[in-house]
Amino acid sequence: MGASLSNTAENGTATGRTGLGDIPESCVACVFMYLTPPEICNLARLNHAFRGASSSDAVWESKLPSNYHHMLDLLPPCRYEGLSKKSIFALLSRPLSFDDDNKEVWLDRISGRICMSISSKAMSITSSEDRRHWNWFATDESRFQVVAYCQQVWWFEVSGTVKFPFPPDIYTLTFRIHIGKFLKRLGRRVSNFEHTHGWDLGPVRYELSTSDGQCVVSECRLHDIKQDDAKGTIKRGCWIEYKVGEFIVSRSNPVTEVRFSMKQIDCTHSKGGLCLDSVSIIPSNLRRRRRTGSFRK
């Protein structure tokens, strides 16, 4: 069927019939503005008009966020000068590092919306300088190649902030956490819960606030692995994204500052055996799509 469609697209005029190849490129470009980037790239293979329309700057300008130039500012000009809008979209859909490589921002390849990840290295962690309480270890399970491990503390407090001209949207902020430590043994991934303790004795408090006055507070017991997952299949020993809350950006100017924290400061007991990877800021409906399995970074 695909071959037949392709032949119709290319040879409709030659056989005296009207085919897809007769559609003006400008009309095809107008249609492409309503399609997703993967759909545009697939249709580009049909004929010359579709290939031409799939490279139109007007088409790809409509897929880029209105303030995408702020993302380009994170790169040296030689990386993007002279590029077509299609090439710029491809460039920005790959993670761009900033803040000493401890934060990354990229465009979702389907919707063109901005996503962000913030490493635990960019956060303020109480007692992180004391290796009896916290240490760091390298792992390819983190996009930043390193995670923070809480050995044992009485006062658990992690906080961070980011300033960025987010485009108007509704965003969800989550902490990516792993209960227990993990390692590879004989080529297999193994979770170690030897030092995991104290999290069942009280909830962790999450806070989120923005520079325009939005504020969210939530609590969750980390030992309770029955999270709000669509399939209820979250298992101990896996990375879990704990949702802090949502915030709304109505305009990019002024720049939005987002502050977030995670605390368990009940000093009546110690707690430990927890890995902290990162914080993610993702448009809310993209996060829901990812959880149901239809979204892939």
C-alpha cells in the first residue's frame, strides 16, 4: 500500500490522473503546520512537493516555541548561525547544558515544548559536605552521570532554584528518587537496601513556589511505593518520580524563577539509604503521556 501511495504521489500527472504530486508545495506547507514533526518527516518521503514543504522555514517556525532564541543563547553562535528552522528544531531537541552542566533544557520532539532537568549537583543539600551523611557516585542511569546518596542523616533537606524564560504553559515539577542503593554485580543490576531506614516514620514535605506568587505544598511517605501510577506497577528498587506540584506560566517576560525543596526534618529519628538524581520540569500533559507509555524522551 505504501508503494502504491508513493507511485500515485509521484506519477499521478504522468498517467493523466490527479495525484498528491499535483498539490502545490505552499498548500502542503499549510497542512504541515497542523502536523507533528514526526508526521512531517514521514510524509516528506512521498514526493518532491512534500519534501520541499517539509523543509519550509515557515513550517518549522510554527513548531518552535515563541522564545526559542533564549535556548540558542546557551550555545556559541557558530553552532546555529545559518541553520534552517528545521535544523534549529533538531538542534534544540537535543539536551542543552547550562549552569556548569548541572541543568539541561530541550524541546519535546513531538510537541516542540520546553522540558528541563536539574541535577542534584545544582541543589543545596544539608550536610552534603560530610561523607558520613552524603556521598556521590557515578552511574549511567542518570542523564548527569552522577547521583547523590544519603547514607544517614537526622536533618534531611534539599532545595534548589532555576530561572528561565519558560514559554506559557502548565508545568509539573517532580523529584527523581531511588529508595536504596544500586550497583552492578556480575553484569546484573542489584539494589541494596541495607542502609534504607526511617522513611516510614514520617512523610517528606515537598514545596514549590514561583516568582509570581504561586505556591504548592505536598507530603508523601517515601516507603509507600503505591504511587499514583496509571498501572500501579511501580516496584521497590526502581527510580520513582515524586510529583511536587504544578505551576502556570502565562508569559515569558519577566523570567520565571522556580524554587523547590524536599524536607524531612523530624530529628527524633535518623533516615537514610536514598539516592537523589534530579528534578524535572515538564509540561503537565507530556508527563501524563510519558507515564502511560506513549511518550519517549
